[in-house]
Amino acid sequence: MILALTIGVLTAGGVYLMMQRSMVRGVFGLTLISHAANFILLSAGVGAWRGEPLAGRGDLSEAADPLPQAFVLTAIVITLAVTIFMLALAVLGHDDDQKRNPETGEERDS
């Protein structure tokens, strides 16, 4: 139950941050959603009540599946790389936001 609640809180926080205007908040929101997806992958592995997936340590039918753990480890590395890349883009484009529309020379009807 706690894992499901954690996944829900991470997803809700990530969606909230991604809906903000700031690029950095969007990056952090994407990171939170990625962490929630990692928890979903780990919970799909059902490793809590199974044995270690090591050869010679027990019966292979009762061993946990190591594939979800490998997926999560790969996802963590990819998320770190994407987060660093997006934060670098946010730093390079920090002054792209226009506070005021530039003058176009057009006349407005008031």
C-alpha cells in the first residue's frame, strides 16, 4: 500500500511540476514521473517474497526475476543523462522567455 501511495504522490508531483511554465520545474517533473515509473517496474518484479536470483542459492522456481531490476537500473542511467541534458538546455536558453512582446510596428485599434 505504501508503494502504491508513493507512486501516486510522485506521479501527481511530477504532473504538477510539468504543468508549470519554468523549464527547470518541467525537468524535475519529468524526473519525478520517471522515478514513479521505476517504482512501478520494481513492484512488477515481485521481489519481496521471493529468493535471490543467484545460482546455487536455492530453488530456481522460487527465485525472483532479475529482469525488472535490470530495467530499473537502465532507466535510472537514462533518466540521469536526459535530466543533465535538459538542465543544460535550460541553462543555455534561460533568457529565451520574453517578458514583453516586442514591438512590431502595427497599430492597435483601441
